[in-house]
Amino acid sequence: MPPTAVMLAAASEEQGPGSTLRVVLLVALVGAALLAWFLLRGYRNDDNND
């Protein structure tokens, strides 16, 4: 099983959806930060792109 599936399975064993939602939210925030970094790094101006 992939590590993400293991984390979700472990989180879903606890009572209620709180832990699962917390894991999903954390992964979404990290993914959004990486996506923003990847997209915005192309707009960086290093003064060497004549």
C-alpha cells in the first residue's frame, strides 16, 4: 500500500472523520504550496533573460 493510503487507513480507524479530514487538509495545503512555488518560479526575474 502507498504511504498515503496507510495514513488514511490509520486515520479512519479512529472515531469520527476529524483525523481523516485533518490529513486531507494537510496534504491539500502542502500540495497547494508546492504548486504555487512551481508556477511562480517561472515568473522570477534573474536579469539574465535578455
